[in-house]
Amino acid sequence: MSTPQAQPATPHFANYINGEWVTSSKTFESRNPANTDEVIGVFSKATTADMERAANAAEAALPGWASMPAPARGNILYKAADILEKKFDQLGAEMTREEGKTLPEAKGEVRRAINIFRYFAGEGSRLDGVMVPSERERVHVFAIRKPIGVVGLVTPWNFPIAIPAWKMAPALICGNTIIVKPASVAPLSAWRLVEALHEAGAPKGVVNFVAGSGGELGAALVNAKPVKAISFTGSNDIGHWIHQEASKRRLRIQLEMGGKNPTIVLADADLKMAVENVVNAAFFSTGQKCTATSRAIVEEGIYNKFVEAVVERTKSLKVGDGMKPGIEIGPCVDEGQMDTVLKYIEIGRKESGEPKCGGKRLTGDGYDKGYFVEPTVFADVKPEHTIAREEIFGPVLAITRARDFEDAMRIANDTPFGLSSSIQTSNLSKMFDYVYRAEAGLLTINLPSAGVEYQLPFGGTKDSSFGPKEQGPAALDFYSDYKTVYVKY
Ligand code: NAP
């Protein structure tokens, strides 16, 4: 008779308000999208009263945190980064299990979050102001940065640790106190950042974590009196709602939203590199990167060869549980996202014809308990087709034929979105033409459209974004304000 194995209890993750871990009577589960039998964690579901408490706690903590020397605030971020570093492998595995991306991708993202914490910790010793000569004699003029106050940070599930990190770290270093509202499908990675800050000695009330339905908590956050600014990353619909509501209170807002990112492939491109870059940008992380390529716009002269090579490479991608070595593409994050992807594939079939590869949910051994969709390539997609116009946020690539560079530029820019954009070419003159004319905030040349670095400004144009850029030195401009001083001496 076999001995019954003790099942490890599912961990419970409480909210964090005013320096204390606060449980709720209501909870929600986060499940592994590669194996929905596995519960990653049970989370306390915050109420609107919890959101109010968090906002009040953040307000009470503000004077102390804002007056702490910025390098001392930086030391807390450095300590938190060291704590995260010690848990590096654990955090990577947790992210793969909560979001589905492969373990190497997840570890890369954890590395990025640690680097972001250290980068902004360093900003604590560099926070600059303005010092210029006065027009008047014996008058000294300067401007110093000051925090904005209590800031609400609303984050999506697709980069569950990097996006919270790139909002939390600059907000904190500038002296703001924060309320973090993570995505409900993947809240654990953000919770770990908060845990690290708690262990690093962030004073009570400086960092608050409130998990639960955005639909229920959103209004409470936007209307909480102490909140002075909101930084949001997510879908256009929610972003527009926040814009409307937050503008009524004249909150400072920063919105990073959807995309329909093009990669132009010109006939003079290095074919092998272009294929690798497009496949990487379209399918890695299951196409669930905001900067993913969802449209390849390919010049006539290279079109047939490109389609053939992309299809061949796409068919070779290994789809499965991202914890397994060799897997390149994980599942969609949840059932809703998978259904959206499958719905768009059906629309694509009707408007653009049968896909050249993929097109189905994966079933059978190793797939039945997850949300796996075959990486799917549509060719000869017309620019007006739905799959070339609407964000899908999954492993679906639409390839469109362009007559020449001018035609490709026109098609690439003909979208309300403007997040990222890429070109594959060896022609220097066209590269620069592209740099000046591409309507997107993030451009790559002979690289995948996805894959940004934290030390540079990040964000889009047109309907993809609103407000100042994130990351790099630009982030400080959203999270601080100037106080200008004139002195007669
Ligand atoms: P989402 O549905 O808009 O959710 C984003 C966040 O907003 C979640 O925390 C969500 O909470 C919360 N939320 C929902 N309703 C709200 C409300 N009424 N008020 C305030 N917050 C509310 O987006 P998602 O599905 O998580 O992420 C995918 C989208 O994000 C895609 O469109 C993608 O392009 C975009 N994205 C953009 C960037 C960028 O930098 N531009 C980066 C990553 C992702 P719940 O989870 O509880 O609903």
C-alpha cells in the first residue's frame, strides 16, 4: 500500500496596506495557464474600503518619505534588489507558472526588474534640478524636483514583474508613496516586489499592494482623494476610461496601451536575419508582448522567399509548458485570451484565407490542461483586413505585400496605434528615412520589434500612449514636479 503524499498547502497572499499584510474574507485564485489544475496562489480580494485605506496610509506616509534624503530612499531600493537577487531562480519559476512565458524569458524579466530597481536606486544620488544664471544681478535661481504625492500604479499581466518594477522604482525614488494594483491573472510577481520592499525596510504606508478586480477597484482608486497621479499599462478600453475619470479630478496620468506593431522587410534585407527577427517578435512570449510584431509588411522582391522561410521557421517552434527545457512558446495567459486569439484566427480565415501554418488550439498529451494555440501565419493579408488592424495579443502574424519602400511606409503608418515599429534593411538612407517617418514611439532596425532596455525612454505615440514616457531618465519627469526658487542675495 502506498503512503499518501502530503499535498503542499496552496500559499495565500495577503494585501499590503500601511505596512501590514491584510487578509480579506473574499479571495481569488491564480492558476498556471500551462496546467490549470495547478493553483499558483490564493490572493486576498481587496474591497473598495481596502483601496481607501491604502490611499489614506500612503498619504500619511508621504511627508516622512518625501523628506528622506533621496540616496537613503535609493538604499532601500538597492536592498530590495539584493533580496530579489537571492530569490532569482524562484521568481523566474513562479513567473513561468503564473503567466506561462518560458523559464529563460521569465528569468530575463526578473533580471530586468532587479536592474530597474538598481538603476533607479542610483538615481537617488543623481536627482537633478535646474540651475541657470539669472538675468538679474545678485539673484540666484534654481528649480528642485519634488514628488507629486500618492500615485496609483495599475499593471497588466504580460510583464508581471518588469512593468510593476518600472513604475514602482521611479515613483519611490522621487519621493512618492504608492498603491500597486496588479493584474488579477498574474499578481504574484508584483507581490514579490512588494515583499522585497517590505523586507528592505520601506516605512509603513510608503508601498501598498491592493489585489482584486480592476472593474471594482478602478473607480475607488481614481476617486480616492489622496491620489494625485495614475500610471496605467493595459488595454485601450480601460486606459480611455481612466483618462476620462481621472481628468475630472485633474490627476496627472500616464497611459501605455495597445499596439498593432509592423515590421517592414525590404528586398535588400538579410533574409535569414529578417526571418529570425520577425518570428522572434511575433511569437516569443506567445505574441503577448505589447511591442510584438503582428504585421510583417514585405517588399515585393523578397515576398515569396520571406513567407516560405517564416512559415518553415514557425512550424519548427516548440510549443508547450515553459518550465520544460527547449520549449520556445508557452500558452496564452488564460481562457479569455485564448478565445480572443481563436476568434481572430476565424476572422482571418474568412477575410484573408487559410493560414499558411497553425490556426488551431493544441490538444492532446501535454496540451489539454493548458491554453495552447499553434503559432499562426497568415499571408496575403490586405491592410484593411481585421487581423491587420485590430490588436490580437497572441501568436498570430499577418503578412502583407508592399510594392516598394513608400508603399510599406504607408501601410505601416496606417493604424491608430503607434507603440513599436521595425524595419529590416541594409540601405542606410532608407533606415534614416524610416526613423524620421515611422509613427511609433519605439523603433528597431534589423532587430526584433520587441526587446527594450530600461535605461531609455519607453512608450508610444497616437492611440497607444498618453502622457510622458516611462523608464530611463524620462520616467522621473512623470513622477516629479519642479519647485522654482528665486533668491536675492
Ligand atoms: P487590461 O485588461 O486593460 O488590464 C490592465 C490592468 O487594469 C489590470 O490590472 C486590470 O485589473 C486593471 N483594470 C481593469 N479594469 C479597470 C478599471 N475599470 N479601472 C482601473 N483598472 C482596471 O489589460 P491586460 O489584459 O492586463 O493587458 C493586455 C493589454 O495591455 C494589451 O492591450 C497590451 O497591448 C497592453 N500593454 C501595453 C503595454 C505598453 O507599454 N504599451 C505593455 C504591456 C501591455 P484586472 O486584471 O483585475 O482586470
